[in-house]
Amino acid sequence: MMVGEADAGWVDATQSTAAALEAAGAQVTVDILNEQGHVLIVNQDELMAWIEGL
């Protein structure tokens, strides 16, 4: 899961969702992106590396 640090409501929701998924036995990765808001601006190569690394 990926969320911008300046998107406070979604940061909290993402962390809650991650906790619920982990409690259900899922492996969860949460990355909070510095200096990002609700609309994430991510380099396409970095995004693909992130996806492939999961």
C-alpha cells in the first residue's frame, strides 16, 4: 500500500487497513511517501520496481 504523508485521513485509513489485513494473515507493505499528498507523483520506473518487489 502506498500513501502520501500529507494525506492525513488516508494515512490513518491505510494503517488501519494494513493492521486488519495483517491480523487476517496477509503480508502487508505500507510505504508513506514524503512530501506527497492525495495524488501521488511517482516515477514510473520506481513504481514498477516497487510493484515487482512485492
